[in-house]
Amino acid sequence: MFTLLVAGIMSGSESQAMPAPPPPSPVEPLPTARQLAWQDLEFTGFIHFGPNTFTDKEWGHGDEPATVFNPTALDARQWVRVMRAAGMKGVVITAKHHDGFCNWPTAKSSHSVASSPWQGGKGDVLRELSDACREAGLKFGVYLSPWDRNNPEYGSGEPYNEYFRDQLREVLTNYGEIFEVWFDGACGEGPNGKRQVYDFPSFRALVRSLQPSAVMFSDVGPDIRWVGNESGWAGETCWAMLKAKGHGIGSDNPPSAKSLNEGDIDGESWIPAECDVSIRPGWFYHASEDGKVKSPAQLFDLWERSVGHNANLHLNFPVDRRGLIHENDAAAVLGLRAIIDATYGDGTDITRERATVVSNDRTATIEIALDPTKAFDRVVLAEPIAFGQRIARFRVSACATVGGAPSDWTTLAEATTVGHKRIVRVPETTAARLRIEVFDSRGSVLLSHIAAHHTRFPQ
């Protein structure tokens, strides 16, 4: 490990002779341990599966009989094999969508797998998936829609909120450790024509008490936020901070799409972005979309614009009527993994030093040696976000010679935020030196990673 100072790179012997720098002062707000663990996952899966799969709908009406749910070859281990091979570290399943159908045998409603013909009414999709995740080392999460178009108590106020808390309690206590609880703000009419006022504070308190390590997702967190679109990308500027005060979920005073997409440099809350997107046009399976799966190249573009923009990518698979991730979806996401590995895998970084950057100033100039025989078109930077997100504006330049004059440096890109990971796309370049100039930072400049790579698309 070399220590990079703004003055340049010290040799190994010099770095051993120098005292270790003092710990950096944090710049608030700061992430919690659960938020740090979540951001390190970077890439997770999403599963949408239920009556809509069999009725060819996106949003069910809640009047679909439970008997329509009848997968012929459900294999949650196949789902996990695909996601693990794609490099995903966890998966969130739609335990209950807006139609109110429960993918577990809830004691609170007859509208569940217990009333379906699948496994003679003895099946439990959450059990199948949670067991498969534990066996394969993936993390397990759940999405429970608060909107329930089947339950007659929806719209009743506290009676329905208590019903929803009871279902949350079932899911959070019977399936082991849960890493993410996914909430949205969908709020339409129930079977009685009434709308419900959700008691989100009590829902969140229950999650905290039963699964304290789990992050909670919604428009405004409290742990991770919606990125403001369902297209899978975060802004070129993406702060983990958000001005959350005064904002709600769904139609309840939502923050602007720009604020969700970019965050707020002066936000009082640490609420990083999750980029949710489906691998197909729809979230649930439709045979008509078998030929409309996103290509590996399209997925790679989204991966770089989410994971590479200080966010996490949350990729949805619409499980088909067999109960499997379709072959086309599996081929696409495994193609994505092949591109990521070829571009960013071991041995692909052409920098010649490993560096930790510590500066006492809000500006910094860092130079690092490259392998001059190899081209690059991506520069990767990372901040140690446990000390806060800092960098607000920087420039990337390259020079073909080691001792080049100022006029020999070529600007490759100018950008804003870094955060957990920033992938900067630059023109294909061959150089001996790489320079990072930080012009503005919320505190002293800290960088934990600098790398240069070249994109490769395996055949």
C-alpha cells in the first residue's frame, strides 16, 4: 500500500519512514453501519411473481382467485444460481403486491399461496427463496405493498394498519435475517372504494425492532431512497445526502425527481440512492416480452450509471409461469457479468500504484503512474464514505510522458461527485501519467481508490 499525498507518490521506504496520518475528521451526515453494508453490495436482484404472472397483468385488481397461482416447476434455487453467477449479493422478493396476494401462507388472509393449487396449498415461496439464499450466501429481502386491493379492511384506518403490521411481523420473524425491506407509497382504492392513510412510522418502528440490520427503502428512506425513475440510472451528480424533512412517500409531498436523482449537497440526512429497473419492459412476466429483454450492453450501461454513480443497481426479474427466471433473462444478465469481469476484473487496472489519498485541504492534485503500453477509457474513483461524502467537482487529465509540461496534459473529463464509487467515461487514451484535480470538496479530500480500465465486450 502506497500513501498518495498531494505532493506526489512516496516510495515504499519513504512511506515506512513517515508517521501514519491522523484519522480524518468526519464530515456529517454519516452513514450507519447498515447503510455502509448495503452500499458495499452494489448489485442486487428483485423478483416480481404472483397472480399477475398468470393473468398477464402488471397491476392486479385483487379479485383474481388464488387458484390462478400455479407454477409448474418453481425453483428458487435456479433464481439464486442465476443471480449469484451475475454477481448479485442479495435479492428482494415481492411478498405481496397491490393485489393483496401473499407469497407465504399468512394467517391473516385467505388470499395467499395456501389457497392455491401449487404444492396442494402447502407451499411457501418466501421459505423456498430464503432457504436458497442462505445456502448460496445471498442476502434475503422483502417487498410488501401497503396497498391491498383485496382486503376488505383497506381504507378503515387503524384496523388495516394493524393488519399490515401483523403481516410484516410474520415475514420479519419467520424467514431469518432480512437485509432490506422495500416500501412504496402506492395508495389507491380498496374493494370498499376507500383509500388508506398508512402509519409508516409504526411500520418502520416494527422493522427496526425485529430486523435492526435491515435497510428500509422508500421515496425518502429512511435508509435508502428511490432514485426518481424506474429506468435504472442515477444522475451524473449523485449525493448520498437528501433534504428529507417535509417530504413523504408516494403522493404524500414527494421530493422532486431531480432531488431524488441527484441528492442534495446540503441534505441533512444520509439516504443513498437505489436504482430499480426491470430487465424487461414490465415488472411481471409477459410471454410477449420474451424478445424484449435488455441486452448485456444495455445492462452494462445501466450498471455503470448506477453503481458507477454512487448508487446501487436493483435489477428485477419477472419470474415466468413455470416459476423460473426465463432463459433470455438469464443469458442477458450473465452477459452483463462477462462484460463487468472483462472490464473491471482482477488484472484489468493499468495503474502502477495502489493509493490512499489524504489531504488536509478542500482541493488536491494527485498524479499516478500508468502502464503506458495499455489504453484505458474508464477511470474509477472512490471515497471512504464512512467519513462522509466530500468531493463536489474534479477533473481527470492524462500525460504521455512522465515529466510533461503543463501544456502536455490533456483533459479527459470533468465531473462532480464521487462517493462510494465513481466511474468516469473518458476517450480511449494511452498515457504514462493520470492526474486527478479536486477543485471543490465539503471537507479535506479523501480517496480510497484510483484505477484505470478499458471496456471489453466478450463475444
